[in-house]
Amino acid sequence: MVDLVRELRTAMRTGKVVLGSKRTLALIKLGKAKLVIIADNCPLDIRSDIEYYCKLADIPIYIFPGTSWDLGAICGKPFMVASLCILDPGESDIMALVEKEEEK
């Protein structure tokens, strides 16, 4: 089983992670995101936009089972993070989250 907290922190430290809904949406539209993580309480209009463009670009989405405050804390930030995208996983094994979800 993949430990989301540990893998996300490793990706933040060794890879390229972009925080924020506007920047995430822009990178999805450009097709550069490898994985998108959305907080469970992400505003519905933002969430539907992200899901729509991810489906068009065939980019996997993971719904984080916590609030945007929790996601911000995991990322080591003192603010809310409603969504983020992984451009480069670095040394983390975070992409295994997607493979595990697809097997279900």
C-alpha cells in the first residue's frame, strides 16, 4: 500500500509539484501534468473544471480523503491547497496511487 503523505512529501522534495487550482488547470490544459490530486472539499466549480480537462487530456486524478487544510499541511504550507499537480514525481512512488486506483 502506498503511503500518500510520505510519497507526496518525497515528491515535493525531489520532484516538481505545482500547488494551486489556477496553475494546475493551466498545466492540465497544456498536457504537462502527470497526476492531479484534489482535496475532498475542493469547490465544486473548480473540481468539475479540473475533472473535465483531465478527462480530455487523459490525466489521472486522485481525490485526497481530507480537507484542503490537511493537504496544505502535508505539503508543508501554512495555507489551504485545494488541488495540486505532479509534473515530475522525483524519487517518490506516488504514481503507484494511480495504478492502484485503475486496478479497482
